Amino acid sequence: MIPTLLVILTVAVLYWFPIRRWMGSWGTTPSDLARGMAGDGLIAHPTYSGTLAVVVNARPEHIWPWLVQLGYQRGGLYSYDWLDQLFGYLDRPSATRILPEFQHLAVGDAIPLGRGPSWPVATLEPDHALVLDMRNMGGIDWVWQFGLYAVDERRTQLVSRSRVRARTVSAQLLTVAIEPAGFVMTRRMLLGLKQRAEALAAAPGDHSMRAA
């Protein structure tokens, strides 16, 4: 009994400190973590904040078209499509081309995620910032934002930041439980966006062509 408890305690400590910290800052630089983003003020005192980032070998204008078309029955989520489809977040594979009909996103529009609630657009700065605001969702307030920051003339730092405020104990437990899955899917999403943007940047001529 005691050895089992020690194993459980060791795993819990390893997860809560080094592993959880690594998941909450994957791919980031100190500047990414310190940088204020457009939607930070929507949740002043989050119970969870995670920032993930990836360097994309493309300019912001090659990333932005993929970002604004994300969502259910839109461009998809660019993550593990088979999992997103299994759990009802997508009804089809993520797009591998720019979809002109979804390129005109505006503040106040709602991006659907599966058959559940949609994500209202709170802030939209073309080629720079997209903030999705789902506060007052049961016991959880959640703001999900993306930032595009030029590294140099050919590279961009793509940053995803989730800020969550759990207003009940059960909501707090739920957010902790889903953190690993959220990390896995968000990391893959950033890599999916990177792949598509880099292919778009390398494509000759018409940038609305198939990009992967």
C-alpha cells in the first residue's frame, strides 16, 4: 500500500511541477511569456494561463488566412482530425487550402467548435491578433487568443494563449483534468498551422491553391 501511494505521489508531483509547467509554456521564449496580448484584460485573475508558441518560416500574411477560417464546418482545427471528428468537434478533415468564403471574419462573429457553443470574436487585428471570448460558460470563463509576431522578414512567432477562470471547485477540477488533452491538441494545431503557412509561402503564384 505504501509503495503504491509513494508512486502516485511522485507522479503527481512530477506532473504538477515540471511537466505541467513545460506544457504551459511549450515553444515559448521569456519574451513570449512576459508579453501582454490583446485579450489578457478580459480575464484579470485567471486560475489557469498557458502560452504555447512555434516559429513559422513564413510571414504573418501566410498564417492569417488559415487562422481566420478555423472552426467547425469551416477550415477545421488543424490538429488531430481523427480525434476532433471522433468527439464531434469537426465534421470533416481540416482544410488544406484557403477557403475564400471564410476569409471575412469580424468582431462579433461566432466561430463554432463542434455542435456545442461557439466562440465569439472579441478582437481581430489582421495579420496580428485574434481573440476568442467564451466567458460565462457555466462555471468557466475562457479566453483563447492567437498572436503573430515577426521574428524577421521571413519568420513569425505564432503564439496561442489560453486564460481560464474556474468559478467553482468542480470547474477547477475539470480544467486541471483536461489540461493534458488541451496541450496535445493545441500543440498539434500550431504545428498544423505552421505546415500550411510554410507551404503557402513556398507556393508560386496563386496562394489560394492547395497548400498541403
